[in-house]
Amino acid sequence: MPYTAPIADILFTLNHVAGLEAARRDGLFGDLGDDLVAAIAEEAGKFANGVIAPLNRVGDTHGTPFKDGVVTMPPGWKEAYRDWAAAGWNGLAAPTEWGGQGLPYALNAALIEIWSGASMAFGLGPLLTMSATELIAEHASPQLQATYLPKLVSGEWMGTMHLTEPQAGSDVGALRTKAVRADDGTYRLTGEKIFITFGEHDLTDNIIHVVLARLPDAPPGTKGLSVFIVPKVLVKPDGSLGERNDVRAQSIEHKLGIHASPTCTMVFGDKGGAVGYLVGEENNGIACMFTMMNRARLAIGLEGVAIGETATQHALAYARERRQGHAVGQPGHDAAPIVEHPDVKRMLLCMRALTNAARAICYSTAMAIDKARVARDAAARQAANARAALLTPVAKAFSTEVGSEVASLGIQVHGGMGFIEETGVAQFYRDARVAQIYEGTNGIQAIDLVTRKLPMAGGEALAAFLAELRRTVAAVCGSNDPAFGAAGVRLDEAAGSLERASAWLAAKLRDQPTMALAGATPYLRLFALASGGCMLAEEALAARRLGNGASAGAAGRVALARFFAETLAVEAPALERAIVDGAESVAAADAVLAA
Amino acid sequence: MPYTAPIADILFTLNHVAGLEAARRDGLFGDLGDDLVAAIAEEAGKFANGVIAPLNRVGDTHGTPFKDGVVTMPPGWKEAYRDWAAAGWNGLAAPTEWGGQGLPYALNAALIEIWSGASMAFGLGPLLTMSATELIAEHASPQLQATYLPKLVSGEWMGTMHLTEPQAGSDVGALRTKAVRADDGTYRLTGEKIFITFGEHDLTDNIIHVVLARLPDAPPGTKGLSVFIVPKVLVKPDGSLGERNDVRAQSIEHKLGIHASPTCTMVFGDKGGAVGYLVGEENNGIACMFTMMNRARLAIGLEGVAIGETATQHALAYARERRQGHAVGQPGHDAAPIVEHPDVKRMLLCMRALTNAARAICYSTAMAIDKARVARDAAARQAANARAALLTPVAKAFSTEVGSEVASLGIQVHGGMGFIEETGVAQFYRDARVAQIYEGTNGIQAIDLVTRKLPMAGGEALAAFLAELRRTVAAVCGSNDPAFGAAGVRLDEAAGSLERASAWLAAKLRDQPTMALAGATPYLRLFALASGGCMLAEEALAARRLGNGASAGAAGRVALARFFAETLAVEAPALERAIVDGAESVAAADAVLAA
């Protein structure tokens, strides 16, 4: 069965949990109407279902053959990309002055989920183009912007991000690619980059590499990094394409998943140096990177949501078709669809609950990114910016964990068929795995959450968020709706665990930072379970307010929120213990890991 | 880096947690000495490290090409298998009357871990041969035994198990392969089997298929199944090979992992019917299967332990080599080996703790299987049999989950390199996944635990096991060793959760079985965390008693037990809640899964 973009669910979460509807009503997005948002999502869904999804397995099986520096994309991919870009999808949230449509980033986030749900490898190229576009739009000179942005926004050219080198992975400050000043104000780059996604391909005539490099006289570490635009093909003053630049793909990786996304080793300066154009100021590269990092990380989180969604759809469809065994307590003696067996039902509910919770967290993060730009007053913009910063690592790490967990459950629902590649669900499991690694490993996200985001503004951003969770808990308890079961109590406990663990970590950060670091990963999970549980409850409360219409489905949303609270959020006290007690047990265990 | 069989750890768990040493001292295994056990394990380790492990990636990349009904094993595999069988490894635990060595099954379990740790696909073929051998040795006629057992025990022939059909997976009773009585007392089989591991290959001259089929006048369901020996090549009265039987491989599957294990669709009776020889009595097939099911399921659990072990070894080696970032609180400014970063340390400890706990559970199960046969009196044999029955689903399901979890953590420790196939750790992740599915999915194991094992003998088997856990908890608390941290308290809580959840499930089983079934999977995990935690604590207590010598490593074992209790077993109360509260939330969530 194919992927079907879950438009109704997407719009519901976008409008009623992330708050797009309220923001529109407040006039934060001009005259953007509900009907236009829905129409855009519907159209994106049609394109994803009809054009992209059928290419997903083709991409997986064909991969991207590499020969003599040339990467050939799988059959049908070039045409699909061309049509996708021609429909304007690439520039949905891009600035209008460069040909974009300036629509909310939250809407674009929903669309990133949709493209990735249809094919994670397909969605990944544009996702990097968007990152490169954002960076250039925020930091490059007007001349560079005029040269590159129109074609990056239209998708006529694609963009890449070049950070990693063999010795510089999580520690980006260790990179050594060299940039030397040339007489004409440009730079010459030499060095090697690895793991460069879509570093080379034949989808577009030109590829705009955004490259982190180091000037000869730069200070060590991250403070000595500069950002350069290094086009694959040099652009003449009239905008037409000139000669090939001195940068080439040396090889591509043979990977566990996302086979249709070429991961390249890139070599700069074989012939003396690749021409690079400085973005922003020298040695200010890491700051430029940071401005786009929230969006890029969130986008990877959305890949996790996307895989979760498609894996859930496939598993549910299979479980409704496949008959095996008699269901206890059901009449008759025929074999039942396996969806009726409680253990299978539990797996499917778990898949749906995790996916929807991750979606709610991601869309809320996206909305905060929007509000940081468009909210009415500076205080609101600042609060939104802090909210985005706080939620981004959670959105990235939790959602990508969810992607893998849900893909694994999807295999399990399929039984033996799940292990057979032709079924297609094993691909989700393989594809999903990388999202926990790239754009900052999930461990790095957890450390970012604990060491940078938790103490942000004296803990104010966190406190404001916790207060919101408390309001949700109170609303669930106050609803007196028996359909919520023990959800209110469980979410209350989860919020309590999160508060206590936060306070403990904040204290440890000051005097015993290694103890705080040992708890970073369980803390991020705790944060996500408490937040995700409350957001699903918010969704359920909204559905109850709106009535049990087709688009709201209050009964289902209340049941899902309850399931999450009673079977998943219950892990919160355990995580609190793992953080608080576990820190010492990690410190005490050197003998276990000694050679 | 290659796999290195962890002989010291294996022997320690075997002797001091599973209880092989005490059983030997009790004379249950004749004059089997400690030195012989150790020597056998050492030799097995050498063979696994030196011969099998180097073939693991070869097997993954070459796979097993299929052409005109012939499967060609990967380069080097035939020679390795020949040498392995020639060294007598196949018959280690097989009856001496058929050429086996009659050694403890627990020792063979350790060796199954070792073969699978070197290469899961390599270990899998012999594992099925052993299952077929056991079944024939217990149920077949003396004549069939004399014909088949000597060559199955020596490994000159390999065996297979044929259960699954397209419509009969978890529901084996739905199978339709037909067996018709022939005039000469043999049978003719027609039908199709799928997912037949090592159904066809070129490692041996003959393959002995053990096939579940149904007689024309058999009752429906599992009560109408019979077991047949169907050799690939018919055996002449003098024992030499005759004509090909009417059974063939029609195709092989393209799978997520274990690429060197050919998974075949087998067709019986193209030319009128494959010759089959009845094992045991007609319509008694499922009982024959049950006698070997504990061992086969345990063997799959051992695959999980094996993958956990090799993934942990690879990750730890990488984490000691790879330098990235400065470790907080460490002197100097150089990049530290990532093993020094607390978040990486936590991942590695988690890998080690889960792997060792799964090993302890599996070996304890194996020892119970031995004691069910060799214990001095009938009561002890019966108790051991009940213990084996109780622990088997936990050993199978928990250990295979651990295999996948640990393999995933291993990828994460490797960062981007983990996603590259050449690194080798992605293969562990792919290979491990199937073990949660075959030989009874983990959901089926959980249902078996709750519906059959929990109420066994009026709950006596469970009660006896819980009492042992309580004794361990008391010993940890009584040790007054501060190095245990809060382990005693946490294990006490875990045991309490297990007791309460068990009682709740037992009650529900009687009046609301669907409620019990909904909690089966979390219950199995709870059972495993409480048991695994206590067994690691037993291991630590034993190491303390034995002193901190090289083989005991008391400090490390105490630290590991503490880590498990304080960061993993703490999940127990959450699982109790998921079982008790979650049951209703699963039942209430039909609206979520409605089409």
C-alpha cells in the first residue's frame, strides 16, 4: 500500500496544538486564511502521494550510482524533482523578495513531513537547499543574494551544507578545510569534507555548496570558522553558468538506508583551490550556522514524524487485512484480522501515539520559530525565540527516536513479512536510523538541552513551558471526562518528574557538570514524554471543544491521549530516577569499561 | 575490529549465575570438570574468532545466490562449515549413542552464543540442525534414528524445520501441507512452505527436512498435525544417497539481514509427492514440536545475546579510539576518546548491562533444561522443567529485543560511521531484527508467558522464581556494600511490581482475558528487568565472594549490577502501570484504529 499524507490530522495539530489558527486570527500572517492553508496541504498531499511515494522503493533499490565523479539519480527522480520545484514547493516559506511565497514556516514544516513521509531520501535534498537558502538570505551580501537566491528559492539549483570532516564530526571546531584570501576579494578553498548529503547529483545544473572553512590566521576552535558559498559551477556576472569550480565528489557512501540520497566525500582544491565567496564576516561562521540550526534540526525531527506516520499507515493496513488466529472474546471461529488481537492493537496504538506526540512537538517548535519573527511585540518574539530554542533539541531527538521505534514496531506487526525487503517496511527501519545521527547526534541534542537550553534566561524559558504543561494537566483533570481515565494523574506525575529532574540538573550543572551530562539523554526523553503527553491531551481537549465532527474525532483523540498518558508517559518517574540515581552509577562504572 | 568470544564472562555467568559449577559439584554431569568446560569454551572461542567471524561480512555482502533451484553459499562458508563440523562442535550436546558428546546443554548454549556472535547467519544453520536432531532423537523410530541421527549429529547432513505457510504463521494450526499414506508405510507430501531457513544450500550433500503436515482425515487445527522427515536426497537402505526427493526450493527471500542464511520457499510434490517418514504418531505433531520448542526458542534468545555482545565490543573499541571534543572535568585541552564523555559512557554501560542480563537469563534457562533431565529426583526434575518453561519466553523475547536495542546503541556510538555499511555495525542492526520475529514472535512469547506459564501448576513455578528474586534482593541489601548504591531498593521495587502485576494478570486471565493479553508485552519486559537485575546482582555477589581476581572482577560486576538496577530496572513500576492501567486504555481505543 502507498503512503497517504494524513492531511486532516496534520491540519488539526497545526491549528489546534501548534496554534496556527489562533496566530492567523491574531493577524500574524496577514490575510492568510484557513481555506488557503488547507488547500496548500491538500495539494502537497496529492503530489506526495501520487508522484513522490511511488519513487521511494525505486530509489532504495537503484541507489545513486557513482562513476567518474558523476552521480546518477534513480529513474524518475529527476522528473519528479523538476515538477516538484516547478509547482513552487521549494519556496513556500522563502522570502517573497527572492521569489518565495513567504508562508508560515509551520506550514512548511507540515509539508516537510509530507515530502519525507512519501520518501525520506527525496525530502532530504530540498531540506538542505532550504537550509542553505535561509543562511544566505540572512547573512550573505546583497550581491551574493541576488546571484544565488532566486534560483535556490525556485529550486532550479539545489544547495548543500558542508560541515563534517574525518576528524571533525560532533566537534565541528576541529575542522581543517582551508580558505585563503584571493586578490579579487574571493577565497580559495582546499580540503576534504565527508558525509555531504546531496553533495553531487544530476537533479539540477548547479549545486550551491555552503562550506565551513578556516582562514590561515583564524583562531582555533569554533571561533575561527567562516562560511563560504562554493558553487559547483561558477556563475558568470550575467547569471549564466561558466566553468566548473575546483570541487568534486570523490566517492559516495554505501549506507544502511536513504539509498537515494547520495552521501559524498567532497574534495576542494585539486587544481589550486575552489573559488569561494565569504558569507557574513570572517571567523563568524558558527554564528551564521546557528541561525539556521533550529530549522535544520527541526526538519530532521520531521523526518522522524514522517517515517512514524508512513510506518503506522502500513502496519495498520496490514493488520486489518492479515487474518491469523481467533481473537479471544470475539464471536465465531474464523481467523480474525490481527488488528483485533490485543497485543497487536497495543503495538499499533503505541505507533500512533508516539507519532502524533512527535508531530505535536515538532509543529509547536515550528510555530515558535514563526512567532519569533512575526509576533507583535519584542517580548513575545523573544519568548517565542526562547521556546523554539528550548523545544528544538527535543523535537529533533525525540522525533527521530520515535521514527526508529515506530518503524521497528511496524516490522513486528508484519511478522515475517516485515523482514522481507519487498514488503517495504524494512526500508523505513533502515532509512529512519540516520536521523538519530545527523544534524547533531541525539546525544548532542540532549547535551544542548541540558547545558544550554535548561539554564537559558535563568531558567525562565523552561519555567514558562512547565507552567503551560501544568495548565494542560489542570484542564484534563478539570474536564471530569471519564474517557480520559487516569490521564490527568499520570500527566501530573510526569510534569512533576520533569520539574524535579530539571531542578536537580540545574543544580548539578553548576558544581558537578559530568553528573548532569550523564542524565542528558534520559532527561530529553522525560521532557518529550511529559510534553508529548500534554500536547496530545491539548489536542483531545480541543477536539472535545470543537465537537465530535469528522475532522475533530474527539473520541479517538481522547482515547489516544489516555493511552499515551497511561502506558508511555508513565515512564517519567523511572527516567527521573535514572537521571538522579543514574548519574552516580555512570560515574562509578569506570571498571566496567576499562580495557 | 573482529569479534572476540568473551570466554571469561561466559564462564563466569555459566558457573556462578546459571549454576553449572554447583551442578557439576553435585555430580549431575558425571566427572565433567571445570577445566574441561573452560577448555571447550576456549577452543570454541578460537574457532569462532579465527574462522567464522572473518566470514560474517563476506556472507552479508555476497548473500546466497539462487539459480535453478540451487543455492550457492558465500565464499569460504563451505570450508568453514566442514571444519566446524569436523571438530565435533555440532554434536556437543547430542546423545553419545549417535556420536554426540552428551555434554550439558547449558555449555552448548554458551557455544551457540559464540557461533552466533561471530556470525549470526553462520550459527543459524547448525542451530536448526540441532533442533531437528533433538526432535528425531526424542520421537522417531529406532530405524529412522539409525538412518538419520549419526550424520545429523556429525554435521555431515544438516536439518531444517518446516512450519510456516503463507496462511499459517503465528497460527501454525492453519497449515495445509498435505501428507497422504503410501502403501509402503511412508507418506507423500504436497504443499508449499515459506520462510524455511537453510531450506536449500550447498554446505552438505543432504538436507533433512522436518516437516509439519496434515493427513487427509486429520482433525482441524493443531490437533491434526503430524511430523515427517523429508530428506532432500532419499537415503538407500545401505545409508548411501539415492535419488532426489520430490521437494525443491522455489525461491529465496531478499531480506533486511542475515543475508548468508538462505530463507527459502519450498515446494513439495511437483512430481506427485515427496517421500516422507512419519515421526512419532499421526496427529501428534504439535506435541513433538513442543518438546524441542524450549531449546529452539532459547537458541534464538542466544542470538540476541550474541549480537548484543559483538555490538558492545565494536562500540567500546571504537569509543576508546575515536577522539572528539574535550571531556568536561578532564585535564588538558586535547580531544578525548569519546568513551570519556558521560553520554557515550551511559550508552556503553547500557549495552553491556542489557547484554549481560540477557546472557544470565538465557544461561539460567539452559541450565534448567539440563536439570529437567539430570536432576537427582523427580520433584527436582519437574521443578526444573517448570523453570525452563517459565523462563523460555522471557529468554527468547527479552534477549532478542536486547539484541536490537544494543545494536542500535552501537550504531549511535559510532555516529555517522555507524550508518556506513563498511563499518560493519549496521549489519548487526539488520541481522538482529529477525530474532524478534522468528521461532514465535515476541508477542507470541509474551502471550505464552502470561496465558500458559504464569498459571502453570497453580502459579507455583512463578512463586518459586519470585522467592528466589526476593532472596537476591535481601542479599544485596544485606551486603551493606555502598558500591551497590540504591540497587537493593530498586530491585526490591522491581520485584514488588512483578509480584503485583503477576497477581493482577492471573486474576484478569480468569474473567477478562483480553485485559491480560493487552499487558502481555509490558509484563514480559517487567519480568525480564526484575530477573535480569537480580541475576546481575547475583553475579556481583558471587564475584565479591570469590574475591576481586582477574576472572571475577568484583568491582566491575557490582558497578554493572548497580547501573542496571538504578537506570534500567527502575522502569519496572512504569511497566506495572502500563499493564494495569494500560489494559483499559487499549480496550478503550478502538476509535483510534477504526478505518
